[in-house]
Amino acid sequence: MSKTILEAINQLEKEISQKEAALIELKKMIGVELSNEIKALKPSTNYYESDSKINEPFPIKGRPEQKAMFLYSHVFQNGKRMFEIQETIDKYNGDHLRIDNTIRRLKEEGILIGVKYNNQNKLTFWGLREWVNFDEGDYKEQYRPSKNELPLKVVSSEIITSKNESVSNDI
């Protein structure tokens, strides 16, 4: 190789090393200065990350019900399937926390409601009671799962509430 190419490579390595050092220092400064404000954020390898636009901290030491309700009041904007709720709670919690029984308990208490499409359990989307239009047997339009999450042809929807009530709607 020519001497100029090797010099250019060495120069680039030096610049990259300097930028990495500056980035590490910046992360340290931010981490120290914001340590009290980032309790709601999940630690990653060298930084903190969060998908939500929240000011209130995630109740990391709270009961599972508090954690689930935090997600519904701060993160979720429409009905979610159980696996999506599980993935999100694990992400915020920083560890696996089985949430399905908690969601069912909140359903029995009348706080959460499931809407099952085409009579398939795997197509049950869980959301807040106020997100549902009981007359239509489905979510209100602004809380409805996106079209790519729903089957191409929705034949029926069923609102799943506590054991004492249930609403079906054939389309």
C-alpha cells in the first residue's frame, strides 16, 4: 500500500478514537446529571432508552396491576394482544414478569376489556373499558388495532368482560 493511504487510515482511526472518547464522556456527563430524572427509563448497555413520552416513572417496585395500568395510561394507545403486552412489560420492567393473569384479573374487575375477532383467542386485543363501543361490539375507531394486526376479513367481534357480561357482534 502507498504511504498516503496508510496515513489516511491512521488519521481516520485517530479521529474515530477521539470521537468515541468524547461520546463516552458525554454519556457519563448526561448519566450523572440526569440520574434523578431517568428512573422511568430502562437501562441498556451504556445508555437509557424509552419509547414512551412520559414524565412519570414506571412503577418498577409496584404491583403487577400498577405496572399494567401504567402501560395503558402512558404507553398503549389502542388494543394490544397479550404477547405485545408481555413484551412491553418485560421491556419496562427490565426482567420477565408474567402478566397474563394480571390482565385477566383486571378484566374481572371491569378495568380492562378484551375484544376477540373472528372467534379466535389469538385475535383478542386488550384495552381499557372506555375504549370500547358496546353498541357496536368493537373498539372505538381511535382505539381499534391497526388494520395490519386484524384479519383481512373481520366476520365477528366479541367483547370479553367479566364473567357476568359478554357482548357479541356478527358483522
